[in-house]
Amino acid sequence: MGMYTELVVSTRIVDDPKVINVLKLMIAEDLDVPEIVDLPSHPLFETGRWNYMLRSSSYYFTPIASSLLEYDKIGKSWSFINRSDFKNYDNEINLFLDWIDPYIDAEDGEMIGYSRYEESDEPTIRYKGKVGLDL
């Protein structure tokens, strides 16, 4: 059956329309059909559940997924905040963080969030530039 993993991300994203469109699709803000978004070439988008991972939730954690994606005109970047949880069968969390890392508007080493496995007491802190697939 598998265990749930919570993902919490709070960071800024560079103003790249392709990336923003994919994030909007993933949080279901504007777009519903993956075919209308030019998907990047990345292993995340080869998994079967990438398009709803950021809006999934369970009663093992806070039972509501929540997202905010808002443009900051002064900073010329997007604020992206997400709290979701799901069964991380295909390593989607690390794949997502690996895909989004180059578009995070932060210094390497800056904390961008955490993930927490259902049976863990401690979260895994996630950092810009250190979110790779080897975690």
C-alpha cells in the first residue's frame, strides 16, 4: 500500500513562462489539460502522477493541500508556496525538486522547504542547489 510523504515548499521562482505554466498545471490554478503545456524534458514528467502530486493530501498529515503562486512585480519573480502529501512511489519529490531547482530564485544552500515521511519523526530539510536525486 505504501506510505505518505509530506512536501512543503516556500520559495521564489524566476519569471519563466514555461515553468510557471507547468506549476499552474500542477497546482490546478489555471490549466487543466497537460497537452496545452509544453512539458520540459525531465524524468519527473515521465512519472504517472506528476500532474497532481502538488494537490494531493491525506489524513496522515494536514488533510488539505494548499498552494500559492503569485507574481511579485517589484522582485520580478514568483512566490511559490505548496503543502501537499502523497505516496512518493516513483521518487516524485526528488524529481520535482531536481526539475525546479534551476528556476528557484535563491542562493545555493538557502532552505526552500522540507519533506517528511509518514513514519519519520524528523523532516528532511530541502535546500536550493542540494535537492538532487541522491537523497
